[in-house]
Amino acid sequence: MTARIFAKGHGTENDFVIIPDEHGEIDLSPDTVAFLCDRRAGIGGDGLLRVVRAKHVDAECDPELWFMDYRNADGSIAEMCGNGVRVFAHWLAVEEGLQGSFRIGTRAGEREVTVHSATESEASVTVGMGAAEVTGVSTALIGSHHFAGLGVDVGNPHLACVVPGMTASDLEALELVAPEFDPEFFPAGVNVEVLTPLEDGRVHMRVWERGVGETRSCGTGTVAAARAALADAGQATGSVTVVVPGGEVQVTIEDENCTLTGPSRIVARGHLVV
């Protein structure tokens, strides 16, 4: 990879390396992705967004759509990333002139996005996340703490654990380490969210993402958290403000679709010389 354009962006401090590759010319091996996402040796990020046309990847969507080829920081491929979609849409609005509402391809299917406002550096974006499907209940062991949670599929697997009586301060003090979970329930691994109960339409959340570790935010995780928080409060649908270490987003849970609204920032552009 020589003299390729890149950018760096984040959605509520869930950060990404952005690699434009419209014609699918770049071979992104897991080692290359891990190097670029390394915070000491590379650019640094929780993941990588390759901006490519769908016809150049193995995707079940309109081949002319822009496709978010998302990779975790360890180089593994992920199905979906809610914060990443906002940054991806922001990039398309600024660099490709896409306005208003449009669709993009992901490994979890096509997603409709609405860019409410966008400058070169900042944007506000709503993403149609599809259904948040409850898959059952399970548990996770994090350090010495056992957590019970709701399995939620948002195009990728989550275990969202509402902890009775937990406050925002309790959550901040929690030592969040790699979770142990039921591999039969989550054969592809799992993202684990720990969150406070719903209060005045708000929850606080921390997340451990598979293939990454703890991140400052996780878009699909906030949707899973909202689904679990509403269920814990005896509600099937509703709107929830989810507060994460990197900021806050708004999630609306409906019967067949969920939306995620939040900020995007593009903070740097440059050229790869490796």
C-alpha cells in the first residue's frame, strides 16, 4: 500500500481509520488492518472503514451502492457498526456529495442513513438500524462479576446487561475486562454491554467489543442497550438517550426498525506511505 489517501474519524469517540477504495483495488489483510489500527505503530482506531462499491465485495445488496467494508482493530471482519455507519455517511456527504437520505451497504444488509447537517469536520446522522431482535437471555463473567443480560441481534451479536441499582458512578468504577460467555449461545463471539436501569429516558453504558476491547462507544451496542433497558422497564418500544464514555446518542426502538442518531467527526486526512 503506497501513498493511499486515508482519514481518521469518530462517532462519540468510537474511532476509525477511513480508507477510500471505490474500485476495490486494495488488499486489506488482517495484519494490515491491525497495523493501521495500532495506536503506537500505525494510525490508531477501534476499527477500519473501507469505502468501496458493493460490486467489488461479496455483498447481498445493490452492486452500485457504497459499501461499508468494516474491520475490527484486530483485522477481523464485522457485520455492522452503528457509529461507523455515521462516520461512513459523513464521509460520503463531504467527499461524494450525497445529500439528505440515502442507502449504503453493510454485511448486515442495506441501511438507510439521513445526514441532517455536515461540514468537512462535523455531522449529525441518523441510521436506520433494522430490527433489534431479542435472541434470549444469557450471562457473562467479567472479572469477578456475574452479569445476566438480554441477547440482542442488531446485525451482530450483543449481550446487554441491565444491572439493578447500578448508578453511573458505579458503572464508571467497574473494572471492565474481557468477558467470559457461553460459546454455544454466542458461537461468533459477542459484544457485552453493562448498563444502568432506565431513568427519565436515559441509561449509562459501557461496552466490551469483540475483536477490540473496551471502546468509548458502540453504535449497535447502544441499540442493544436501549432494547434491554426498555424491556427491563416493561416497555417494548420507546426512545432512549444512551450515555457512553465518548458522549451520548439517541436510540428509538420500534417493532420492526430502530434508529440511531448521533454525531460524527472527521479529524484528520493524509496519505499512507507504508
